Amino acid sequence: MRLTLHARGPQPADEVWERYAVPARWPEWAPYIVGVDCSDPRIRAGSTGHVRGPWAPGSRSR
């Protein structure tokens, strides 16, 4: 299967990719992400981990 995505924005593509490829940077562009635990400093095939988000009363932790 092949997926092609086109997007436009004010940041250069290499900077946007770097923000995505490094999980420790995710809270910079997604304030609802509290933290990320990843098996690798950069995502790659086979990377695993957990994304931590805000806790809300009555919500279930995953």
C-alpha cells in the first residue's frame, strides 16, 4: 500500500519532519501531549513507546 500526503504551512518541510521524527519534541507542537516514552530517540520501523496526555476526572488510563 502506498500513501501520499501533501501539506502546506509556514515551516520548511525538513524542520516539520524533524519535529515529528524526534518523539521528545512532540510536546512542542502538540501541547496536549504531556510526554513521550519511546524505545528510540528517532522514530523508525519497529519503534515502540507510550504517549502521555492530560488526565481528566473519569477518564481511563491506557
